[in-house]
Amino acid sequence: MTYSPDLQVPTDYYPGEEMIEIVGSRGMVWINRCSAKLLDAPPVSLYRDGKTRHFEEMEVDWGDSFRVGGEEFTDAIVNGGEIAMSAELARAVLAFQRAAILSAEEHREVAVSEMG
């Protein structure tokens, strides 16, 4: 997490960019352009066994997540199904994100438990 208040970030939403790198024993996955358009890169790239593959054909607009989440939530109410993320997990994810932001802003280590 880097706090860069003067960095101009092209986006339709808020001026922040998340990029995720997952490293495994046989490869890596990069998730790019989560909420902004900072990089001209494919949404997802995979490096495995010496080869890199890029994945372009997917919904990548931040607004899509709200639409899909709303559809899933409504379907669970109407049809009595389960949703993918429980309220407890959602609170834990939000606390982690808030801790990361506070850590970057205050230039210090922040425990998730500080987020209450």
C-alpha cells in the first residue's frame, strides 16, 4: 500500500488503484486494473511453467461487481440461497482494507484489530 495523494489516477470511480500479485510454487497471477485505469495491461495475467497467458474477456468495470453482488443478494432472498460472502467475512475484509489505508497514511504498522 502506498499513499500518494498527488498521483493522478484515471478512473470512473475514486482515485485509488489496487493491483494484486499472488505467488505460488509454480507460478504467479497478476490482477490489474481493479478500480482504475492506471495500467494498460490485461485484467488478469498468469505465469506458469515458464509461460505467460493473459485473460481479457471478462467484466472488469468496478460497477459490475455491484451489479453482480446485487443480483446474487436478490436471488438469495427470492430463492432462499446462500451468498458468497457472509456479513462476518465482509466486515473482516473491510477492516483489513481500512488498516492498510491507515498504515499507508500514517506510515506505521496497523493491526486489523485497531479497526474495531
